[in-house]
Amino acid sequence: MLRGAALRVTRPRVAVLGAVHAHPHADTETILHAVRRELPKVSHQAVYDSLHVMTAAGLVRRIQPSGFVARYESRVGDNHHHIVCRSCGAIADVDCAVGEAPCLAASDDRGFSIDEAEVVYWGLCPGCSTQRSS
């Protein structure tokens, strides 16, 4: 994947990409801990740099729901959305509700050439809903 995106293949980049695939919607600290299990001496900066380069290359996607730190995921290029639990912060992928990518057809694009839409659904996950009703 890295070579296909014209990126140099390094052990930290391979480990970071693997961590993002293994931990969907993980924050930087979670990715750092996962990478350090494989490469104990990797620096925080190397992980940040790898995430930045891979995001710019389109290998990972950075999301940041309001009130949360940035999260990273490997599902890219399909304009999917997210649902976030207001209580525990769990995040899950949600496909567009209708059609290929209906959210890209703005009622008034104001001359913009739209290529992505971001929709975040908020609510309570099943575990938190159960806890609140008990």
C-alpha cells in the first residue's frame, strides 16, 4: 500500500498502517501503544509524521467529531459517515442512507466542486442505552 501511494516503506510506517487497520477509529495514543508493542523505541513524532503522510496520501482518514481528539481509520474513499455515542465515545461507521453518495448533492453548492461530505450521527450505543434504562 505504501509503495502504491509513492511513499517510502519504513518499519514505523508499516507498523502505523497495521495499527490503524487493527484499531478502527483509534486516537494517536492508542496507535502509538499498538506500534510500540512491535517497535518499542518508536518516537511519538514518528507516529504523528506517519499518520500525517498517510492521511495526505489517502491511505488513512482522519476524523474528529466535535469534542473529541482526532481519530484515524483505514476505510477511505467511500464517503461513509460515523455514529458517536454521547456517553462513552464509541464510534462506528455508517454507510450513506440512500444511493451511491446522496450527501454530495448539496441543495446549493454555491459554485463549489464538492467531493466529500461529513455527517456525524449522535446518540447512545446499545451498552450505554441499557445502563441508562436500568
